[in-house]
Amino acid sequence: MLDKLSLDGRSIVVTGGGTGLGRAMVRALARAGADLVIAGRRQAPIDEAAAEVEGLGRRAVAVSTDVSDSAQVERMVAVARDVLGRVDVLVNNAGRTAENVHAPIWDITDEEWRAGIATNLTGAFYCARAVARQMVDQGRGKIINVASGYGLRGGRDMYAYTCSKGGVIQLTRTLAMSLGRYGVTANTIVPGFIPTRGTDSMRDALPRSGEFIPTGKLGTPEDMGPIAVFLASDASDYMNGETITLDGGGLAGGLAPTGHAPIIPLDLG
Ligand SMILES: NC(=O)c1ccc[n+]([C@@H]2O[C@H](COP(=O)([O-])OP(=O)(O)OC[C@H]3O[C@@H](n4cnc5c(N)ncnc54)[C@H](OP(=O)(O)O)[C@@H]3O)[C@@H](O)[C@H]2O)c1
């Protein structure tokens, strides 16, 4: 049964794979047998991630890429094909978390709005577009999009982030509807509160302790690994257009720190 989860010989692109949740998914995918293309703007984190993958005995290539630039995305996918031969799975994880803007709507500049949508939503679209034709031609492929609980609800003064992440969930559904007949599936992971360097900018908006989460603890980046492996593997072949929430039950309980009311710890006694 566990053979179905094996990623032996699969070629997987992870955007934002040098840090945080992306790095944890890269590690898990490599441990499950995959070769990796790791994309992000800064060279140092993706080089470190590639070295870690090679240390696990898998092939890896780090390609400096700004996902909001379609020419850079096309080049990254071309490198992926040159080095690994094909792309079996795309993980759209790059997100503008550290640079996320919290401000009253009247203070948000055109550029801040544009940049938030460009990275989180347009970047995911560009990457999906760049791999889709080849996945269709090979009759097989998986696209995994990383959204957020903020894609399912509002967030105070958080316009570009919430709107882009809601768009990512819709991008998944439309890819699922459009490409499923060619053997290409798309699914979304919705992470809850998982402290990373990227979430420091959302410090005021996020619970800082598990007292507010039904399971009584915050998530860790490593929690993303098994879900990514499952969605990248044959075990999830009949899952398409789905949204998997990984948040300790936060959204299930209606937990929504909007800033309009104090966050009240759950009685976990
Ligand atoms: N941590 C959480 O609680 C949480 C919750 C819900 C959703 N998420 C989502 O999970 C994903 C990962 O977040 P994280 O918490 O792991 O934060 P993170 O460590 O800041 O990761 C973001 C990654 O995206 C890359 N990136 C940003 N802009 C990019 C661009 N234009 N082109 C290419 N790469 C870009 C960054 O690398 P460079 O800066 O080098 O480009 C970085 O590696 C994000 O999509 C985030 O929205 C996180």
C-alpha cells in the first residue's frame, strides 16, 4: 500500500522552496524519492535547499526565479526539463509573506496591491501555465497550490493577501475542471498558523500560541511534508480540485482572528 506514496524518479518543482514551508516540503518530497527543482528569488536559500536534497541522495537544481515575471518562470521550467527531463509535479508555494502589507485601504499604493497579487496569484498562474502543456502531452501531472486560511475568510487591512489567496483556491478549481480530463490534477493546501520567518510580518494578526487552536498547538513547517507527498503521489490520483486544510482545526471551529475582537483561548483543559 505504501508504494503508492513513493515518489521515486518523479521530478518536482517547488517555488519558494528555500525557506519555511517550501523548504520542509522539499525535504519531505526528496525523502519520498523525488528529484527537485527549487525556485525563489534569493540564490543562497535555494542553493542550501538543493545541497540538502543532494545530501539525501536525490538530484536537485536551484533556479533563481521571480515568479511574478513570466519570462523568468518559462526559463525556470525550461531548466527543469533540461536537467530532469520532465516536470511531474508543480508546487506553487512562493508567497509574499514577509512583505505582506497590512494597511487601511486608503493607504495601500498601486504598487503594493499589484505586488501582492503578482506574486501570490499571478505567479501561481504563470507557473501552472508553464508546465501545463507538457503535463497534458505526457498524460499525467499534478499541481499543488498553497493558499491560506485568509483565502477562505477576510483579514483586517490585509487586502492583497486575502484576495490573492482566495484567487489561488479558484485557480486550483479551474485547473482541476480544465485539465482533469487530460490526467492533470490540481489541489490546494490551506495551511493554518505555522510560525516561519515569513509570518513575522503578520505577528499582530496571528495567534502566537496554541491556546487558540483546537489541537492546542501551532503547526510546524514539517506538518506540510506528508500532505505534499500525498498530493504529489499516486495515492491522491482521484483527488482533484480539493482544498485540504492543515490548521489543527482552527477553521473548523470558526477561528478567525480579524482584529475586531480579542482572541479568546479555548478551554483545552
Ligand atoms: N506560515 C504560515 O503560517 C502560512 C499560513 C498560510 C499560508 N502560508 C503560505 O505558505 C507559503 C510559504 O510561506 P512561509 O510561511 O514558508 O514563508 P517564507 O519562508 O517567507 O516563504 C516564502 C517563500 O516564497 C519565496 N518568494 C517570495 N516572493 C517570491 C517571488 N516573487 N518569486 C519567487 N519566490 C518568491 C521566498 O523566497 P525569496 O524571498 O528568496 O524569493 C520564500 O522562499 C506562502 O505562500 C504563504 O502565503 C503560510
